[in-house]
Amino acid sequence: MLKNLVPHGNSAALIIDKPILEILKVDMNTPLEITTDGENLIISPVHDKDRDKKFRAALGKVNKKHEKTLKKLAE
């Protein structure tokens, strides 16, 4: 399957088809870990509940600390 990035504000988005999401048991609330090996982009769902809690806590701290900057970037 070949995909192209689509514009999303000042960023680029990758649309993942529903059948792929269903196979991976991923929905809009599933955190995704994005890594690279230097040549490939690796996107992995995080299904570990403790890791999910830590991720959401860290995300909340970043959002709180950088709220004004993130709002400006979103404009």
C-alpha cells in the first residue's frame, strides 16, 4: 500500500485506513509510539496500560507548560 502525506495545518498527516486500524486494534484514543531506524518511520500502538498512563501524564505536562505556544502554532 502506498500513501502520501496530506497537509494538516502547518504539519503533515498520514491517513491510516480503517481496516489497518482494526487489525492493529487502534482507535483515535490509542497512543502511538513513533520511532525511526534512520531510514524508516516506525509507528507502533501502545497497549500497555501503565505506559499509556505515563504517556498521557507527560503529554498533559507538555500541553500545560507550552499551552500558549501550541495555540499560536495551531493558528
